[in-house]
Amino acid sequence: MIETIELRNKPELKIILNADEFEVIDAAKPRNNGKYLFRKIRNVELSKERTDWLVSSIAFLASIFTHGNLETYKNRANLTLETDSQTLKIWLGNADYEKAQSVMKFIERKKM
């Protein structure tokens, strides 16, 4: 069984799911590229894009004193995979979040 899930077209972000491993093809962050065994995955976490209120509040206070621009700061969506030897963070900007959820659930099931 091989299934290719395209999360983003440009820059390319694909995850290829096999029976015992998965492969990441990430044109935006090539050091993520590689094959990873499901049994080596210790933790999988999917984070949505969300506003970082602490940083945004500090920036707001700073803008009062410096007459700067008021901006809200966001934490970008990402898929984090942790193994014994490394942590892999796949940034999901302009990616299909629902497909990323299905990848996370698949990896969660296979890592057990």
C-alpha cells in the first residue's frame, strides 16, 4: 500500500505513506526530506495557525511609545514529529490542513 498525500503544490509538500515508513518531500525546507519509520515516531502533534497574544500585546505597547505599526503576530501551522534522535517540524503555510490532520491520524495509528 502506497498513498501519496499532496499537502501543498508550491512550494511542493508531499507525504508518501508506505506500510512501514513514510517519506517527506518538502521543497520549502529540504532538510525535512527523507524516509522515517513509523516505529521510530514517539510523538506527533498538529498545530493550527493561531494568534500569539503575548507577542502581539508587547508589540502593541511598543507601538504606543514608538508610534510604530500595530501588528498581530501569529504562530504558523505545523506538523511536528518527534523521534528518539530528532524533532521534525513541517511548516504548513498554504497547505491543506484537513489532509495534514489525516496524515497525523494515520501516523498516530501506525506508530503504535
